[in-house]
Amino acid sequence: MTRWIAAIFFFFTAPLAAQTLYDVAPVPVTEWKAIYGRVEAQNLIPARARIGGTLVSLSVSEGDLVTAGQILGEIVDEKLDFQISALDAQLQATGSQLGNAESELVRGEELLARGVTTAQRLDALRTQAEVLRNQIAATQAERRLVEQQATEGRVLAPISGRVLTVPVATGAVVMPGEAVATIGGGGFFLRLAVPERHAGLMSEGDTIRIDAAQGEVEGRLAKLYPQIENGRVIADVEVPALDDAFVDARVLVRLPIDTRDVIAVPEAALAQRFGLDFVTVDSAERVVVPGQRHVVDGSGYIEILSGLRAGEAVVLP
């Protein structure tokens, strides 16, 4: 009989000794605001035409990856070829005049040696020959300038990155300074437009949650711009390995805007039956009203809206 009493006593007391209690206390949690951010390039630079003319070739399209200095297209101005031909003819004519002037100079030196002409006449011949030489040098420099303009018909990528827009097509007439393509490079980030009432709650360096294709990732609030536009604060968020396949794509972002204390218990403390939620307090089940799920120090907690008070002990399974 004594052994039966001891067994019954052990049966009822052993589970109680193995119980794990959780002391209910206010838990600080972060309030998050969900907004949308846009994927933007750090640098957005147009590849411009340096001369005017006809776009005879275009080797890139939207989405292509390019490197700095890569040839994107070629512009041809036919007038440059005519200018080079005209300068070549001018060089030939001036060269012939120079040959004649040098011959006159040689004869003048011979006549001066025999005393037939004057030194003043010889100086004039020397000056005429020197003027023609300078004209040839100036024409050659002008020809090199036109040749350089012709080489500037190649449209080069200003930076390494992705081609975002190509507003022209082969055969189009472009003007000097007109954009042939727009290159986005230097890395990509998320740009946010946050309502100004939350401006004082954000600071550079805050952790930001981003819903990416591979799941939720974290970013860093890198910059807050001081100017408010249309009632919104502009902010940039750095995200590691941000998908840049679609620039200006909208991405769901969660910003930390406040911290509050809540009554919460570990997820394992809740039991559901008949559509109700129960927790065990002092070996008795109690109906509670759960709220949001929060992650505190890497563990999941359920906010309790009613049914529990701070200081009570909840039995964990």
C-alpha cells in the first residue's frame, strides 16, 4: 500500500518538477512601417554625342552591360571629309607658293652677292617664304583638328555599368551633346520616400528590412537628404547583393520608426483549441487574446493583448 501511495505521489509531482516557467514582463519591440523603395543606380550618366551627324552604327541596347570606354555607336559627319579635302588642296597650293618663294629667295641672295639687288628686297623675300611656311603649319594643324573631330564620332561609355535607355536608333540625326544612351553604374541602392512625420525617428545607420526575391534581407540606411519634397523625406538604403536586373523596380521595405513595451510570451506557450488561445498560469489554463508576432534576440514571441499581466509566470511545455 505504501508503494502505491509513493507511486501516485511521484506521478503527480514529477511533471511539476519538470515544468519550465516564463516570467511575464514588458518586452521592448520595434515598430516597423512598410513602404516601397525604388532600385536606383548610384551614378546615372548619359553617353553623349561629341559631334553632330548621322548615327551609322549602334552596338548596344537596353539592359546590356558595358565597360568604361567601350564604343557604343559611331556618328559620321560627311562635311568633315569635304573639309579635309579642302585643306589638302590648300596645302598643295600653299606648298607650290612656298616652293616659288624659296626659289625667289635663292635668286635674290645671288643677286645681292653680285650687288644687283638690295638687302631690303632680300628681307621681303625671306618674310614671304616664312609667311608661307607658317600658313602651311596652320593648315596642317587645322587638318589635324578636323581629323580629331572625325574620330570623336565614336560614342564611348562614360562608366562601367548597365545600359538603361537608348533613345535613338541607327540612321538618326543627332546633335552635339545629345544623349545616345544612358548608363547606370557605381553600384545600386534603394531610394525611399518616407512621410515627413517619421523624419525625426530615422537616423543614418539604422537597420532596414527588405523583402527580396530570396527572402527577407537587411540593409543599412546610408543617407538622409535634408530637403523634404512633397511632404516626404528622401533616404538611400544600401543593400548587399541588390538585384539590379530591373532599375526603378519597387521593393517592399520596413523601416524602424518607434519602440514600445508589450506583454509577450514565447510562441511555444500558446495552445489553440476550439478557436481559442490558451496559456497555462499556475497550473490552470487561461484564455488570452494574441496579437502580432515579434522576434526578440532571434526568438519568436507572441504579443498578448489581454489575459495576462506583468509578473505572472507562464508554464512552457
